Amino acid sequence: MAELVFFEATPLTDGCPVSRDSEYGYSPENPIRVASVVPDQIGPLADYYFEFLQGPQNEGLEYTLIDTYPMENGELDVYEVMVEGMAETVMLYIDEFHADQLMVPRGFSCQY
């Protein structure tokens, strides 16, 4: 038993891992990297990701591309996201050119 190692479980929201990092998706330094969503997806990969993302209690949401910044090997998109029934909007940063494990930003859920 001395060699047994336990790992902290990743919180799940309807089968979607929620990031432990409070900056995930909320900062340009730690964007949601969606290039791994669907390799043959036609059209913006962010649209595909947003189809699954929901508010904290599974509310619907609306999103609008606000700005695009050049970065090394691609661009970084900034989306304004409004959760149904909430007055405040949030900004999420999406990188469609790089892949990483997809997660849900804190404060959101998703349908899987």
C-alpha cells in the first residue's frame, strides 16, 4: 500500500471537466484551446464549443465575437458571453489554432 497514489478527482458537470484554474478561458494567457474539438469541423470551432457550453444551472447562452488579436501561429478571439437570465456578461478567450484538453471555465456547465 505504500506505493498507492491518489489523485484529486476532476469535478464534472454533466460529463464535462470543469477547470481547476480560475483563469481558464477568462484570460488571454490561458484561453480555451478548441483546435481539438472536431478535426474536420467546417466553420469556426468556437461555434461548435459554444453549442455545448451552458450557464451554471444549465441555462442557455448567447455569445458574440468582440475582437481578434494576432498571436504566434494564429489568432486569439475574445467573445462576450451572456447567460440567460443574468444581467452581467463575461469575456471568454478562445484559441482556435492550438489544441489542449477541453474543459469548462469555472462558473459554467455544459451538455455532453
